[in-house]
Amino acid sequence: MITFKARIETIRNADDTIAYERIKVPRLDKQHCDMRRARNHPRLGSYANSDLFPAMLRRMATARGVIPYIRLDQLPDGVSVDAAGFLATVTIDL
């Protein structure tokens, strides 16, 4: 499970109407994961403490269609966004 906070960015049409909203996904790293759960993950478990772990996280997120942006009107499976505060909390379940 990957969790991070980010600002919601509004994309506008030429006539200044809102086209959609999106969130830029940061460079995923160990700080975005629950490492206890990552060590028990079937694919990531053996790499959780290695230097290969961030690249594997990015690869799995790219396969889900999450990187580089998450459109709020087209959320991929396993992605939830809580936009209640100033920063939105994004949770990606791998």
C-alpha cells in the first residue's frame, strides 16, 4: 500500500471551464509505503530492504496506470483519493 499527500491541480479548457482535476504522483520511495506490509508482500517482500525496491514500486504503479498523473475523474482500480483537506491523501493498493 502506497500513501502520499499532494495538491489537486485543476486543468482548464480554453474558455476557462474546468476540464478535469489531476494529482501529480511524486517519485515513489520507501517513505510512501507501510514497510511492515511491504515485507510480507508476495512480490515485493524479498526486495523491501534493497535498492531495487523504489524501481519496483514505480514499475507496479506504472502498470496500474498511475504514473505520472492521476486524473480524479478516471481513477484506476485500487486507487482512492481523500480530497477533504488542503492536500489530498492518495492511497494506492498494490
